[in-house]
Amino acid sequence: MLKLDGCYSNESVQAEGYPRMSKALNATGRRIAYSCSWPAYQGGLPPKVNYTQLGEICNLWRNYGDIQDSWDSVLSISDWFFKNQDIVGPAAGPGKWNDPDMLIIGNFGLSTDQSRSQMALWAIMAAPLFMSNDLRTISSGARAILQNKAIIRISQDPMGVQGKRLLKDKCGIDVYWRPLSDNGSALVFFSRRNDMPYRYQISLSKLNYTTGLYKMYEVFMGKVGTVEDTSEFTVSVNPSGVVMLYVFPPVKHRQFHGNAKLHGPAHFIHHHDLDNAIPPGFL
């Protein structure tokens, strides 16, 4: 991999240099991932940034400013990407990715909940996952977040569609969604609150899910539940934290076993207590 920055260059040098380096890397005949910082120096948005051209010459690109080891920095970056999701989102896909910068999980600036939030939001954005921490001293909590197989699978989904923010609720909860392969999807409920855990109630139908019975896997707690599309369910979201769900395609009632089938508000149970809760290969 090569990351080509643009420090101390100018617009004309970048316009010439980034495409030239792409040609040079391709001429080697080797598979080399090419990371460009070009759009970050041009404000990140059209008309100064040509995302069609970027997708042709770069594998990933930095759109925005450098991340710092702080929650304010994570929030500023994610807010910029979701504010501009209709512009930058369609540019992403297999082999060409928006890069909101490194994960700072395992450093010093984030709480456990904030670390989970960065991991979840980066996965929704189909972002490259680069660690920046010291592996010699990483805590077990940070390692568990970085090695969470379900989130990594969501992040690395082969369909490669970048997710989006569906709503910003006045109560301080944001809801994010990403379509995934095999008709699955991911949902993230993120709290902007700073007071206490908030019990947020919603139904899948309000998030534009089609009619059916859905199985959902809570990726941090390892719990499974089922819910009808029109049934209200509640997630408890910690301040600056997230609840992240993998939502399986809707299935017929008879496909569930025993206590997996719910006839009211959804609740979650530990997946090791549920027969056939998670399809083979997901984790």
C-alpha cells in the first residue's frame, strides 16, 4: 500500500501528481492499494473534487481533516460525512473507498462507549479500518472492540455500499443504516446525549423496512431477538454510545425455534441460548 499525502504542494501539482502516481503503481504489475489525500486538500466536495476521477485512479482517499485523539474529533469527522452523505456516499464501492481517517480506539481519548461508537459508525461508512494504537499495551476492552467479528464482517461487506443517517431525533438519538449482502442490513442507534442511558423506542417499519418477521443480532452484547416490522422495540443507548444491530432478511414464522418467536415488543437473549440463532459463517 502507498498513501500519498499532499503536504506543501499546491492544486496544480496535486492534479498532475496523483494520476501520475496511479499510473506508476499500475505499471509495476503488482497489487498495491493506493491511498490519496487529494480531496482533503480541495475541501472534500464538488466541484473542486471529482469523485468519478478519484474512483478511477485511487483505491481510497481522505476527504476531510486529520483525526485527533479525542471524542470531539471523531464526532466532527462523522458529522461531516453524514451531512454530505448524498454527495460522498455514492462515490464509494468495491476498490474505491471514502476514508474518514484512523481508528483511535485503544489510545487515550475515548471512553469504552465512544470507542464502540467510532467502530460502529466507521463500519456503517464502509470505511477502511486502520488501527493507530500501541499493540504492546492495548487493553482487553479495546482489543475486544477492534476484533469484534460481527462488526468487521459488516464493515467488510462485499457489496460495498456506504451507509447513511436515516434520522436525527430531537431526543438526541441518531439512527444509521447500511444495506448489506444477502438482503441483510445494519442499524446503529447513536446517542448524542451526555446525561444518562436513553431508552429509545422505534419500529422497523418506521425505518422503511418491508413487512415481515425479522431476526436481529446485537453485535456488542452478543444477543439475538426477533420482531415484527410494525412492533415497537426498545434499545437502551448509553451517552455517546451506540447499539448496533445486524438485521437478517425477513423470514416466515415457522423458521424460528421455540422461544425465538416473539409476539410483542422485542427483547434480546444471549445467542448461546438460542438454537440456530446465527446462520453459519456470520461470525
